[in-house]
Amino acid sequence: MHTTTGFCFALLAGCAAALQSTPALANDTQVWLNGGVAFSLDDDVKAAVDVSQRWIDDGNQFLLRGNVDVNVTKRVSLGGGAAYVDLANGHEFRPHQQLTLKFGHVGLRTRLEERFFSDADRAQLRLRQRVALALPVTGRLDAALTAEGFYVLQSQTPGGRDGFVQYRLGGALARRITPDFDIGAGYLLIGNVRPNAPDAYDHVLQIVIGARL
């Protein structure tokens, strides 16, 4: 538990240090409307379907994703799924595999994605590492903090850019309307890492609707 908590704070501190040490450049302001339904297929098998409409200055996006997680132990789950993304200049099909670890209010997720773009030479391989902290505020109000790093293992174009390309810091509040339905809002800061230039930041307002069956 001490190692996990230390990793969580180290990632959060690293992202905060990057923000302070790099001149800020506002790149885009976005609004994301996210909806999700979670349900159980078995006692140890959980599934979810997510839909996201994203209004972005340089072209809107629509994402549809499905995922299944299997509990290996009380703290460890393995899962996978796929997403379809409708882009302004094409589309993307994105299978993924993931490992999730849970320690109380702290969750760690490692996700590997294979990104097939409609106009790309090959699949991009992208690794995502997320740390999430979920805390109850009141009986019906929950808070969440997240930090996530994105690392491209293989670009979609031979000779293209790989390595650490993006990080995200987010915070959100969600209110339970009923035991199986909640609605919330949050803010997401996206830092786009640019070689030999200041990072470019996207500011995202998120509206989230969730249901459990």
C-alpha cells in the first residue's frame, strides 16, 4: 500500500512540476459529454459501455467503447475491449487490454491500445498509465482525482514520433440521484508534450452521466 500511494503522489507531483516549469500555451477548449452503463455478467465479471460526444475547436469527435473486466483477486482484475472513434477527418478502431489494481480508494490502471486509423500505414501502439483517487464527500456526493500518462510504443507511420506524448490531470464531482444513477461534472487538463517547444494545454469541461444495471 505504501508503494502504491507513493507512486500515486509521485505521478501527481511530476505532472504538477511539469506544469510549473513549462510556459503554458492554451491550445484548445473542449466540452465532453460522457455517458456510461455498467453491469455484471457474473460475480467476478463486470462489463461497461461508454459513449462520449466531444466538441473540439478543430473537429468534433464521437467515441463508443465497450469493456469487460474479470476479477482475478480482490485487488486485481484483467480486462479488455474496443472503441470506435469517429474523427473529423476519418475514423479509428481501438482494441485494448488492461490490468487494474485497487487498494482502498486508490486505483491503478495500465492499458495497452492498438489504434487503427483509417488513413494510417499501420497500427499505433499506445500505453496508458492512470492513477485514480475516489473519495466520498457526503452520503450522495463523491469526488475523484485522476492522473494519466500516455506513451506511444509504435507510431502509426514508420519513422513517426513515439515516446511520452501526453498527460492528463482531472477532478470531478458526481451526485447519486438514485442508487443506480448519478450525474456529475469535472475539469480535465490535457498536456500535449511537444519536442523542442512548450507543452500545449487543452482545457476540457466534462459532463458525466452514469447508470448501473
